[in-house]
Amino acid sequence: MRAVLQAISEELARLKAEGEQVVPVSEEAIAGLRALVRARGGAAAPAAPARTERPAGAAGTSAAVAADFAAFARQPAARAAAPAPKLPAAPPAKVLPPAPELVLPVGDKALRWAALKELAAKNPVCAENLRPGKKLVLGSGSLDAKILFVGEAPGAEEETQGEPFVGPAGEILTKMIVGMGLKREQVFVSNLVCWRPRSIEPSGRETPQAAELAYCLPFLRAMIEIVQPDLVVALGGTVAQALLGERFTKIGEMRGKWHDFDGRPLMVTYHPEYLLRAVSKKSKRSVWEDLLQVMERAGLPISEKQRGYFL
Ligand code: URA
């Protein structure tokens, strides 16, 4: 039963990662889920009137629960389609000034990196968007890295420490990097947006708005110009869309393929947060296959053991 609930939640996470905002759910499907929750001993909300008869006493047994689930999984799309639920109103679209033109001084990487941090620190729009007492987050890692990872925007831990990917998603990212036979210090990790966004998706997830992505893009371009990585890895659909513009369709179609960002190879994969929710081997293997391609292209050695992870 746990496995069924896990499978449902992973499927929803996968759909969300692919950009689906709304999943129509029929009354029967909801009844099936209620039965699952009841069978786990949870307090389910009162059930909708049953549409199918069941032998007395069968409700709540694992056979009945499996039958409920199988029934709603088999529902033809037309029956499953219910009016889309009303979502909470989206936050007002942010309006920001045009993206800044960042001019870096001539010099070595360390000097240019210090100059970029200074430009960010003095930028009034960055300052306005920062929460009181919190820090801007640009990037961290080796300025000579071959691989540069790009995430979306800092979260609570990141804005406190001023470092990207130091919270729960960061733990996953670090595991991915270590799986590739590297240390965090050997790659460069950055974000598209330098401050923690205030907009919240209906799911409760913080998400940057288009204006924030556009405003901060020059900072990412400057980081890439300084580090000069062999390749860039976009973590998640929001980042991939911001970097690929009209070429972006769906994360499920873009991931695992090579694209081009400003003349540099760009690999798209799922965001580490997706792996926080979708823990199946299949999800991990998908991301891992993308990273195997990154390793190959970066000329990193790949052992048989690494090739077989999550199979
Ligand atoms: N998610 C991101 O995209 N970036 C971070 O730095 C942390 C979480």
C-alpha cells in the first residue's frame, strides 16, 4: 500500500517536473485514495457516495484497496477528466528594471570573480530583493571547473550562508557530484537568480518569476565567462527554459540531450529537488544517465560500477 502511495506521489512529482500544473482527478479516483488512506489507519475525509458495489466487509482490505486503485488507474481519460480545480491567485507579476550590463575588468579569474561579487553587492535591485540580514548567492567552487551546474534560486539555508545548494537539495547535488568521482570544490555551482524568491507556487514551492530570471541572467553569463567551463548543466525545467528560450518544450523532452547555451554545450537534467520527492531507482537512473553523458563529454573516467548505478 505504501508502495502504491509512493508510486502516486512519484508520478505526480514527475508530472510536475515536466511542467504539468494541474492533474484532473475524478470523484472515483478520490474515493480510491480515501480508501487507501483509511486502510493505512489514517483519518480520511468522508467518502463520496460509492458508485460500485463491493462485497460487505471488503472495504479496507488490501484486496479491496488494490481493486480501488486498479479501477481508478484504468479509468478512461474522458471519465477521469473533471473540471480543473481553482488554483490560488498567482502573485502579481514582478516588474524589474532592464537587466544590468555587467562589465568585468581585464585580469585573472580571481580578480574578475571578485569584481563580479562587488558588482552584485552594489546592485540596488539585488539589494531591494534581499530579505533583511540575508545574503546574495552567486556561485561557489573552482574557477577552473570543467563543469558548471546552474540551479534556480537560493532557498532559506542558501540565503543565510550566502552559498548555493547548501540545503536539502544541495545534499542531493553533492551526492550526484561525488557519484561522478568529483568533489564539490572541483566543479562550479551557481544559480540563475541571486536572491531567494518570494513567489510561492500552489504546491508551496518557492519559485522565481520571469522578471527575476531575466534580471539575473547577466550574472550567470558573467560567471560562465569567468570560469569558462567546458560544459554547463541546467538543473530543472525553469533553468532550462530560461537558458533555451523558445527552444524549450518540456523538461521530459529536453533532458538527457545536448543543447547549446551561448555556444557552450548544455545538458539539461531534473532539479535535485525532484529527487528529494521521487526516490525511485527509475528517477535516479534518469538523472544518472544524464550525468554519465556529462562525464563522457568532460572526459572523466567512468568505471563499470558507475555505469551500472541505479540499474
Ligand atoms: N535550489 C536551487 O535551485 N538552488 C539552490 O541554491 C538551492 C536550492
